[in-house]
Amino acid sequence: QSTWAMLQQFFMTPTFRYALMMADDRKEENLVEKESGVLVDDNVLHQLQKMFGFLELSDRQDYNPHEFCFSFKDYEGQPVNVRIQYCLLYTSDAADDLLCVGLG
């Protein structure tokens, strides 16, 4: 299941959606200039709130997630490359599992 499918499921769960939109991380905007010269709030929670708020209030059924993708970082603190599928290795109590996260 891709990251987008997971985010769609989160959005379609009203309790989760509204809790996320009301969450306060008590952090100011962290405006960072992208390579295109555009200022972006480099905070993944703020970007999720922006995305969910847009989808909640807009008549449109789509959203350009370029700012979310910029704020979603890899292990080295770099924006993820949306053209690459990333695999995360994690350990559960029962067994070692491989979780692949793709943004495409």
C-alpha cells in the first residue's frame, strides 16, 4: 500500500482527519526556500493539516502535494524523491518485517 493510499484512508476517517487538523505542535512556521525560490513551511504536520484542510473545504478532488513532499524527509533529512520507492526495515515482537513506502 502506497503512502498516498494510506493518507487517503486517514483523510476518509473523520475522527482522525479532524484530530489531525486540530493538532497543535506549538511550532512556528519554518519557512524554507525551495530550489524554485518558493517559500515552504518545512513541517510535515503543518503540511498534512494544509492538505487535509484544502481537501475538506474545497470542491476540488485533487491537491498538488509538492509542499508536503518537500517537508517529508528521508533518514538524512533530505526531501524524499517521489520517483523512488523507499523501504523501511523495522522489527516487531513477532518477526522482522519489511515495509515498503512508495510516494507514487
